[in-house]
Amino acid sequence: MEREGRVEVEKVGGRSTVTRCFSKYPLKFIIPRKGDSISCEFNIGDGCTTVLTTQASTKVYKSVGFKCCEQVLEARVGSNALLAVIPDPVTCFSTARYSQKQVFRVVSDSSLVIVDWITSGRHESGEKWDFDLYKSINHIFMENDEPLFLDAVHLERGNISSIAERMQDYQVIAMVVLLGPKIKHIQNLVQENVKRIMSDQLHIPSTASGHQIKTNSDNRFAKPSFIASSSVFGPKGIGVVVRVAATTTESVYKFLQHQLAGMEPLLGVSPYH
């Protein structure tokens, strides 16, 4: 019988080490290494559509010392082309250090969707925002390297306060970028939906007489379990960025499913279903 995979583990320097690893499609073994560095490049030709996704969350394992896992993605999107980068979230284990940078170069009629999000960690193991470093950079440039969208998220364990203390009860943060003529209708719909969602979330109930009802004794209102905001960027508002903070990963999945459902005719499948 032909084997599709083989792994050999031996003692090397007193430690268990994978000395041989072989796999044949569709099987693939992944041997985690400390301080992995990944770099990839995409060129989306004129009139083409491309979807970049993942099979599951991107897991970042514990770091050794100050070694940092790095991932760099560079993409060019041609005229009348569409690139959708719609991965599952990044999940950093305790003490992990992770940095990613995504650079997109577009032309005036390119279309681009970027979903960039992170969870607080392995809840089942009691890890919540227990990593050491998470950095995510997203840059979009027009022709002649003209900056269109520059964004960075930096979460790092501090000496005074932990990431968990700063994030409080929120377990997921996400960003969605929508750019270009092919998804203009989705941009408009998402902005309307975010406005409606937050109006419902922040609605202050009142009595029949019109007096507001206080939710608790110290006059504070309950913290929303899901917060979203949207804003436009670029010349004539050609792009929309949505930012989300939520207490559950499931609520963000549902949000993405609903907001990006209109992309099914463009992609052939509905994202996150």
C-alpha cells in the first residue's frame, strides 16, 4: 500500500525533533517552528477575480524568547479586477509574538475586500489576550505609490496593564475594508446595516411617558456585546472601512456572513458560510 505521509521523530540534542516529514496531497503535515517567516506575492490580472481564504484560524504558537512569527503579503490588483482576502481569524497562544503586513497596489477601477481579525486566544484553555505581541499592518496604494489607506493595529503586553485589562470583556476585534466599483452596492448596504445595528445596540428604553429607564443603580448602561463603526476613505469616498469589537467569535462570523452575502454572484460562494 502506497503511503501518503510519513513522519520520523528522533532525539537531537536531548530534544524530540522531527527529522523526516513527507506528505502527498491531499494530506499535509505542518511542523510548527519558532519564529516562522512567510512571504507571498499575488498578481491579479485585468478583469480577473481571486479569493484568498484559510481552512481554519491562523494559529500562532508560543514564542521562544523574543522570536516573532512574521507574515508578509503583497498583491497587485489589475484594472476591473477583484481580490477578496477573507481568512478566518488569527488566534495567538499564550506568550506568542506575531506580526503581519499586507500591502495592496490597485488602480482606479480595482476592487478589493480585506477582512483582518483576531480572537483573544484559546478560551477553552483559559487564555484570553495572553499573548505578548500582535501587530497587523494594512496598506493600500494607488498608481505612483500614492497612499490610499494606511492602517496598523498594535497590541503588546505592557508593564503597567495587560492586553486583557485594556480589552476588558471584548474577545474579538475585526476590520473590513471594501474598495472599488464592483462592490459599491455592498459598501452602501454595509454602512446602512452598521448604522442600524448600533442604533439598536445603543437604544435607551423609555417608559410610556417618555422618561428614560436607567439600567442599573449607578446610572450606567449595559456595555454592548457588539460594537461596529464605519467610515469612508479615499477620493470621493471610494472605500469603506468597518471596525468591530465583540464578546464572541460567533457574532463576528454572523456579521461577516450577513454583510458579505452580496458577494456570492461575484465569487461563486457566499463568504464565511
